[in-house]
Amino acid sequence: MARAQSHEDRTERYAAGGAEAARDERAIQATIDKTDKIARQDEKAPQTGARKYPVPPLPEQHQAKPGSEAKLDPQPMFDAPYYKGSEKLKGKVAIVTGGDSGIGRSVAVLFAREGADVAILYLDEHSDAKVTQAAVEKEGRKCITIAGDVAEAAFVVTPWKK
Amino acid sequence: MEKVVETFGRLDILVNNAAFQEHVNALEDLTEDHFDRTIKTNLYGYFHMAKAAVPHLKEGAAIVNTGSVTGLLGNKDLLDYSMTKGGIHAFTRSLATHLLPRGIRVNAVAPGPVWTPLNPADKDVKRVARFGSDTPMKRPAQPEEIAPAYVFLASSACSSYITGEILPIIGGYSGG
């Protein structure tokens, strides 16, 4: 008899504990709810770089393939003025495919800043490739540009004759 | 390849980066020609370049491939492109171990949204305008925020014990 009573007592105590925990949870929630409105206002893009970078909305635009860096607005930031070279690639020679623009252009420039000569392979964006070439040469390194399709085995592997 | 080696007398670093990307709104819109083009540039291109470069590469050389966040997480509109990028990641890992006995390291950078001609030459005007805003950084990367990782992975002064890695540069993680 005493055992059964003790079982009921425990059941009640657990139920009361559950109700108390739920009240505590709602109290925590109420405090956070008040901060949500403030947090939502603080959703601007963080600037983590050595210089400020553009944030959407960016200008609406569309390009024909393969795309031209010269026509992009705003102009992609590729020259990393705060990046100082320290001969990490001194005397090396690198090939960068798609090196006329975008990530490839920036890679070509930083490789040159680190002491490498660079060959740029690109599809047919000749004016973009010239800009990359000039940027590499500005770093004091040599740059050649070669137009062609890397998907074509013959372009990549055929022995070159002057 | 021959022209490069003839001009400079050597080759130390190959960066496979050239890519084709064109979204589709429905799987049924993905034509054979479109699918072929993506695979030709993004996979055959990397394969051809690696095959042609390796005979010229000496101990201490490095290959750095451009992968993509889409090859890690998938992308609902870039079915073919994300497939090639996942392939590039696997190729990077396999080729790394394959070439290690020759002292050649192979790694990949997997960028998130980057402000380059690739995306405005793919996406419609509205999507270009909000490009990158879904990342925790709430903006696209600029190329100069990605390029230092290529220096790091190309330089034996920085990464001599690193090979077969895929380095995501995607502006942070969000569990949805």
C-alpha cells in the first residue's frame, strides 16, 4: 500500500517538474523574442577584407559567353594592393587556364608578385587576356597568352612549331 | 604546353581553372550538347592539361585545380556543372596520391560565389544582382580574396605536406 502511494507521489512530482520546465523554457524564449527584432536590423554584410568589397544588390546585368571582365560592373577586384609578395614562387613557371579573367587573372597576378613567370591559356577573350598580361608584366615577370580550347586534346598536347 | 616550356624553359605549376557554366531551369532543358560542353571543358580540359603538363613537372611541382562549392553541396540549377566540380574534387584527390611518388602535389580550391564574368554570363539579371547574398558573408568574394589560396597551395614554402586537399572558400557555413 505504502509502495503504491509512493509511486503516485512520484508521478505527480514528475508532472509538476515538467510543467515547471515548460514555464522556464517560455521565460527563456520571451527574453530572446525581444532581441529578435534588433538582431534582424543588424544583417548587413560584414567587411572582413583589407579593403572594402561590394555588397548586393549589385547592378543587374547579363553577358554573352564566355563573358568579358571589361564589361563587368563593378569591376572585379583582382590586384590585391595590400598583398605583399615574398618570393614564395621565385623562379617558377606557371600555366593558368582561364587566366584572362576572374579568379585566373588574380592568380596570375599574385603568382607574378611571388616571382613566377606565367602563361595564360584562354578561349577567345583577347582583350581581357591583354589586361592580365599587362598586370603580370607590371609585377616584373614575363607573361605569354595563348588562345584555344582546353577541351581539344590537340590544342593542349600538339608539339608547337614556330 | 610545348610553347610554354619552349618559351620559359621549364614548368613548375599548373592551375586548371577554365570552366563552362550554364544553368538549367528544368532537367528536361539540359541538352546533350550542353551536357557535353560542360564536361568537355571542365573535365576533359583538366585531364588534357594534367596529362600534358606532368611530363614536364619535376619534384616539388604543384597542380592546383579550381573546384567549387557546388561540387561539395550540389546546386539545383547547375546539375551538370556541379557534377563536373565533384569530379574535379575526386580527380584532385586521386591524382594527388598518384603523383606523390614523383614529388608532385595536387590540391583544389573550392570557391563559393565569386565576382567574375562566369556568373553574369550564366545567370539572369535579377540573380546577378543578388549574387552571393545567400552566404553568411552576404556578398560574393572578389577574385583577390581567392587567389592567395592558390599561392599557398602552389608554393612548397607554404604547403609542402599538403596534397589531395579541397579547400573551400565559400564565405562561411550555415546549416540551413
